Amino acid sequence: MTAQHAEDPAELIPRPEMTFPALRAALARVASSRLAEFQADRDSAFTAATQHSSFQPIRMFQLKWATEIEIERRPGLAARYRAALDGANTLDRTDPKWREAMDACMAVRDEARAAVTGD
């Protein structure tokens, strides 16, 4: 009898709502090492919102972290992003492949943001 290998799931977790508790809980499941960064960004967003009497910093915080979580919750997308980041961080900027890597990074981020915003 042979064991069947399970394929990588398309999504590790469902897409969270764009609320602080839901984003934090999702991040804890897919990238817990980034929770301190999340909290620091949240504090900065609230400070900026208060200083400028605007909800825009909070909205940008939510969009940033929903996008980050979207990448991490989808293993295929996360693998593409990490490969592109590796190229962008190791290639010389004069190498044409560096631009390709940067474009790939932006394409992944754009895909994740579109999924989050429904665009």
C-alpha cells in the first residue's frame, strides 16, 4: 500500500475580514513572526489618524496587512513572491534579471491587493 501525497492547498486559511482582530488572527496563523511589526504599524496608523483627523492611515494599514496576509495564505503566491524577492535582493541592479525580479515582486503584490479589494 502506498501513501498518497496531499497537494499543497490553494489557501492555508480563509481570507480574513479587514478588521484588526481578524487580520491579527490571520497573521498569527500564517506569519506569526511578523506580529510585532503588525502591532507597531497599527500604533503608527492610529497616531497618524489622530494627528491628521483622518481614517486614511487606518485604511492604508488594513490594506497593507490584508495584502501581506493574502500572499502568505496562498502557498503558490508566497513561493513566487519569495523567489522574486530572492532575485531582487541578490542580483546586481545592472543585471536585466534584477528588473524582471522587481517586476515579478510587484506583480505578486498587485495580484494579492486585487484579490483583497475585489479589483
